[in-house]
Amino acid sequence: MDQAYLDLLEQTKQYAAAYVGGVSTRPAFPDGTGLAALDAFDEPLPAAGADPARVIEQLHRLGAPGTTAATGGRYFGFVTGGLLPVAHAAEWLTDTWNQNAALYLMSPVASKLETVCERWLTELFDLPPDTAMGLVTGSSNALICALAAARGELFRRQGYDLAERGLRNAPPIRVVLGEDAHVSVSAALAVLGIGRAELELVPADAYGRMRAERLPALDARTLLILQAGNVNGGSYDPIDTLCDRARAAGAWVHIDGAFGLWARASGRQRHFVAGMEKADSWSVDAHKTLNAGYDCGIVLCRHRDALSHALQAGGAYVPFSEQRDGMRYATEMSRRARGVALWAVLKQLGASGVEQLLDTLCDNAEYFAAELEQAGYQLVIPVFFNQFLIRAGSPERTRRALERIQAGGVCWCGGSLWKGEPVIRVSVCSHATTRADIDQSVAAMRDALRDA
């Protein structure tokens, strides 16, 4: 082994340790100095190469101050999960191994760990035993995979092979979803050739949940898309009731649960997703609620052949095996071995650890919301799972308070609109968040409210 290579890894380890050790004191969002330092990256492409040690040093010196403190305990924006230490360490090993998880023959270890994770997640979510799992970049990609499987199966039931004959002469299918569905759903549908004008939108109630009494009549040509965790307020569609109606009609049900599907793994939270096992496919992220690190989306499908048929690619040079070949269940061929970190997290936590993580996040969200109400904010709707929305009185005061929160650096929350009015959106997603972090954040947000 080249000693310079080993020295470079040691240097990087020291920078990483310094970052982890100091993240709790970093501003939640980079300050002016950190942002200004990023301008140093704006340079012409070098004519000659640079010393690797200097490259890594520059990344650490200029890049680290320009990061959000998303692995700390006071970042509450965008449903951004934290990073469990075991996931971080597993990612280092994954990068070192540099495995392509497309085929068993490319990486037996990636194939084995994906096989194990598929079985473990099926058990954790209490899904049908032969449920197929694909590992992709995130739940947006997982949606594309699941909805592609649904589209293909709905065509197949009408005697039409989409993979062979294409979309031009395909029979009609219907897509029904709630008016508050996440934007990634319509984006995924658009990728699959289904436009917004074709969607049948079901009105939502005051909490953002699909109104079951307004569901149109379904049939065997219908794709019904349900939401497990509204991106703003965290609410859940009435999954059990709607799945029963869909099954009676022969419709395909997909559940979009990027962060909220994990409720299934908690005895206290699983009521949110009662009946989810009746669906046909599910999409979820491990890099949100599970804190497994980024680039770990999961598609699950009870119809293994439908998922594989929709995504299948092959050629004379592609040697499929009797073992798991990950590319059968994902859009990508070349991809990193995402299952390594996912396996490490599930192995370390176990079912009871996952449940404890979920319950802690939800308890922290309830505590945070109650403290902010005491500080003068208004809770817009009840806390669902680990999400909630607040206002600061008038729309203008809410906007000003949010600006001060984001500029203050103590914590970071996002803004959104709820029923047309500005709100502050709080997502409690990190294992690193403590009650002390919440108390410190509440104090800063109280000051922001006063200044607004």
C-alpha cells in the first residue's frame, strides 16, 4: 500500500473527527464568514494537478464552515435526518470497498446484505413475506420505481405489455391521490408519462388528510396513492379504510411514506399506519427518520415480478445469478452498496432500538411544540408523529419571526404555506437532538418572536 494513500486517509480521519467534535457548536446554518469562504472554490480548472493532501485540506478548511449542522441537534428543516455513528462508520467502509451493487457477481457482500435488509424490513413493517425491496437514492426515486410497477401491472391486467408495446397505444388508467400529496408524487408520475391534468384529486381535511367520503369510485384500472406523513404537518391519510375500498375494487395502492412509514415499527405510533400491509407498494427513506445517512431510499412491493419487470434491463454482458441482483429492483445499474449502512443501522438498533429512536423523536416533537406554545407561538394543527407547524400571529409577523430564527444560527426551521397562510415548519428527525437542544432553540425562537 502506498504510504501517501495511508497518510491521506489519516489526515481525512482527523478532519472528520474535528468536524464531529465541533458540530454541536456550529451555527445551524453557515454564518457570513462561512458562506464567503465558499467563493474560494470559484477558480478556473487547474492546468496541472494538485497535491491530494492540499485538496483535502482545502475541502476541510473552506467547505466545512459552509455546511449546515444537519448532524447536530438543532437542525429542524426539510425532514432532514441525523447520522447515527454506526451508519457513518459503515459508509466509510462502503466507500473504501467501492462496490457496485448491481449484480451478485459484482459484489457478493452487497447482494447478501441487501437480501438480509429486505427480510428485516419486511418483518419490521409486518408486510407480506415475499415483499421485494429496492435500494435507490431517495424516496423520490422509490416513487418512480413503485409507480412504474403499478403502471405496468395495471396495463398487464388489461392485456397490454408496456415494456413491449410502449405508451403510445396503451389503454387508459386512472390515478387518484389527495390534493395535499407531496410534490414528488406528481413529479414521479410526470416522469412516467402521467400529467397533472390526468390526476383525480381528492379534497383534504383541515389536517391535510384525504377525505375518505370524497373518494371517487375505484376500479381495476386505478392507482390510488396514499400519504403516510404529510410533508408539512405530518398527518396520515385514513390508510385502513381507503385500502379496504381499493382492494374491493381491485385497484393498486401505493403508500408514500418517506419519513412517516417508520411509524409501523413503534407500538405507540403504528396506529398512524394501520392497514398499510394491505397496500401493493410503499416508498420510504432510511436517511430521514432512521438516521442512516443520505442516499438510502427504499421501494417495497408485494408483487416482486411487477417491480422487476418494470425496471428490468439486461444484455449479453449482464450475468444474472441465482442470488440477489440489486439492479432488478432499482432504476440504476451502477450504484454504491447502500445496503451496507442500512444493514449496520438495523443490526445495531434491532427492532427495539428502532422503536426507541422513533418514540424519542415523537416525544421530543411533542415537548418542543408545547414549549413553543408557552413561548407565544400558535400550534396550527396537532403534532403528528415528529412534525408540527406553528404561527406567530399574523402572516407578516410569522415571516419576520422565521427570518430571525434562520438568521440567528442557534437552530434552523423551514417555512411553508398551510391553507394559503405562512407557517413555520418544524421537523424533529435527529437522534442527536436532546431536551437541552430544544430548550436552547425555544429560547432563540422566543427572542425571534419578540423581535418580530
